[in-house]
Amino acid sequence: MATPAGTVQGTVPQLTYWSRPRAWPRLVRASWRSSLQFRTITVSVALSGLAILVVGVYMSVSIGNDLFQSRLSQVLFESDRATSAAQSLFDSSDATDRVQVQNLLSSARTSISATSSSRLVAVLRVPGQDPSTVAPLDSSTFGQSTGVIGADLRTEVQANDGDQFWQSVTLTGNEAESMPGIVVGSQIAVPVAGRYELYIAYSLQDAEATLLFVQQTLGVAGVTLVLLIGAVSWIVVRFVVTPLRVAAETSQKLASGDLAVRIPEKGEDVIATLARSFNGMADSLQSQIRELADLSEVQQRFVSDVSHELRTPLTTIRLAGDVLYDQRASFPPATGRTAELLHTQVERFELLLSDLLEISRYDAGSVELESEPTNLVHLAEDAIDSLRSLAESKGSDLRLVAPGGYLNADVDPRRIRRVLHNLIGNAIEHGEGKPVVVSVDSDASAVALAVRDYGLGMSQGEVAHVFDRFWRADPSRQRTIGGTGLGLAIAREDASAHNGWLQVWSSPGAGSCFRLTLPRTTRGRLESSPIPLPPDDAAGIGEAGHVPGMRGGPHD
């Protein structure tokens, strides 16, 4: 296939994480928080580098000062010797005219350069003397460094005859490069011409080169030492951190349910002792969990078997009780009342057996949903109609609030109907004759149903136990609809089986609100609920009683 003009075929290289400089600080922070090895090596290298830097700076400064002092002593000695030699030459001379004095001064400069090993010599006549036709003019071989002689140095030299004074300066070489130096000044007496200032400049370029070499050597040695310390720290820390990492990974697997995982045991050191102790703890934990699992399985099987076995005699008792109940009018009053009590308790016993069987199926993990497209509004209407007579007897007004927009959801209608019947029945029992509002709403991913009552409400401690099995907020309160104490526990299991949430808000004196949220599809996941909790009419009451009681939700 032809490539159009102006286009380039190929692949665009993907940027790696390290090729994005802005991501480096985030990566370093993440490594610092998550890696013990990285923190240990970083701290070791940083402290070692700081120590090496301090020692290097100290050694560099000490060596530099020593080189300077050594060179200064040598310079002062050579300058004094050159000055003495020049002064001896002047003292032994009988020059009387200008030419002789000029030749004498040239010979003295040559002697000074030879004695001091410096070609930078300046001879300047001390100001304030009487004019003389014999006195030679000022001369200097400083070249481009003529201006390095400072005014303070000249003042000291002019005011003190017979003493030496020095000053650190920056000299300029032949190629205009700058180099450190020292200028030493003193006075000399020239026959017939008077007193002159003698300045000899010495270059410290050799000492500077030596110091630079020492500093470079110290720098290379310091960097090499830091790298070696980092490598040694990495090796040493790896020996320590690797077993700890293995222990951490093993503990995570153990916590996730892999009870057979163990830490390898090697040697007789502290790490091996830790491994043996950890493995012993894991063995003990696995044994106890296995015992508890076996015991739980036995208990579940016992409850299931007992429930099944009790159905046959219960059916017989139920038939006999129904016969007695139908003929109670022909019995004496006491016997008739006994038949009525027998009939009521047999019905409650039968309901309890059904709930025990249902909860045992959840414990055994053998529950299978029979999902089908269902409208929660219709389920709510059916539940309200079935409980309306109970609500009227309690003086409660059942209300359904359904704003609209309700699409079908894939749920098991039998189980959701059971949840609604339980929630509405509890709201009627604890509503103190006040209205009970059933709300249904939905969004693109979830449907929700809330049952709101305005009765006694519950405290935060009671809300924390509201889904516990056989728990009752008020044990002395009489059950109107013959509850077994397992209704809310089964309702939560039904919600969890649908990957849904069953949550509760309650506040003493303000009533309670139970909210059931379900995904629209069997494999959907919930992120939020269409109905707010706490309810909107709870504004000002606060959320002190809001405790999520759910499985599969964000707070579970």
C-alpha cells in the first residue's frame, strides 16, 4: 500500500515511567514509604556522604592553608635574601652620576631576579623626597599586573624602613589568565638617588595546581567511597531485608487464607529463629482454624439436620393442632384457649424452622438465586397490601413514594419480597402508630428501596447489633407478627447474595430508616445509592446513629 506524501510510518516510542522527570519525586516518595531497603540504603549513603564531605572539606582547607603558609615562608625568605643582596650591592658602589646609578639599579634588578627566582620586580621611588636629576625613574616588570600593588601595601612600605610587608594578589599571566600570587614589599637605599620601594611578586600557580590535584583526588576518592558504601549497604541490607520481605509476603498470604504457606528455615541466626517461631504460630493457627471450621461445619450440619428432622413430627403436630383448633368451640373455655395457644406456637415454630433452614443454607454457601427481571415498585405494593391490615390495627399509615423512572432489575423476587415484608413489618411494630413511608428510586446502575418509620429509634450501640441473629432492641417487647429474631440477619444475607447493600440509620426518638440498594444486573457493582441515607427529613438530627450494616458495600 502506498504511503501518502507528507506522512511518516512507524511506531511512536512509549515513554517509560523513568523518562518522565515530573514523576520522579512521586516515585521516590512511594519507594521511601514502601521500601525498607531503599530507606536504609538512602540514609546510610546520605550520612556517609555527609561525613566524607565534611572530612574532605576539612582536609582541603588544611592542605590549602599549609601549602600557602609554606609558600609564604619561602617567598619571604627569598625576598629578604634578594633585598639584602641588592642593598649590599648598593652599599659597596661608588656611583655618582645618573648613568652609573642607572647601571647599578639594573644590576641590582638582575641580582634580585636571580636570588628571588621571580621575574616580577618593581622599583618605585618613595614619594616626598627632594627632586634629583641623578635618581632613576620608576621601573616595573609586572606587565599587565602593574596595578596589583595596593595602596595599603605601599603605605606600609613607605612608612617602615627595614621591614617586609606582603599582600595576596591576583596576577595576570602572558595569555591573560588569572593566577593567585603574593607581592612582598620593602625599602632599599640607592646611592645618590635616595630611598626606593622594592616589590617582588611571586606566583602561587604551582601551589594552586597542587591543591586542585589534591581536591580532585579527594573528590574522586569520596565519590568512590560513597558508591562502595552504597554497594556494601545494599548487600548487607539485602541479607537482612530479604528474609523480612519473605516474612511479610508469607504473612500476607496467610492473612488472605493460604494457611499452608510457610517461611523457609535456614541456619541458626535470629532470622531462622523468627522463621521457626512464625511457622509454629502458623501451624497452631491453621490447626485452630481447621478445628473451628470443622466445628462450624458440624454445627451447620446439625442445625440443618435437626431442622429437616423436625419437619416430619412438626407436620403431624400441625395437623393434630389444626383439628383441635377447628373444634375449639366445642371445648370447655380452658381447653379452647389451650388449643388456640397450641395453634399459634406451632405456627411460630414452623416459621422458626424455615428461618433456621434458610440461615443454614447461607452458612453452608449453598444458596442459589433465581433471578428474573423484576420491578421493585410492584414488590413494594404487594408487601404493603399484605401488611395493611396489621398497620391499621397499629394505627400506622402505610405510604408508598415512587417518583418514577423505575426499570426492571435482575433479582430473586421471592427473596426481595421476604426482605420487604420483614422491613415493613418491623417498621409497623416499632413505629408507635406513626406513618411508615416506603420509598423506591433508581438510577442508571442501581435500584433502591427505603423503609422509614418515626417511632422509638435506636441508639448507636443498638444499631451496631441490629443485624445480629436473635438480637432484639427491646427483649420485653411483644412480637405482633411472630418474628423469630433471624429476619434482619436473613435480609442482610439476601442483600449480600444480590451484591447489594442493606444499611440502617436510626436516632433515638427520631425513628429509623432501612435502605436496600441492589444493582440492576446480576454482575453489577454498586458505587452509590439513588436514595440518600440519612433520609432528607433527618436534617438537623445528625448522623450519630448511622452505622452501615451491609456486606459488599463500601463500609463492609
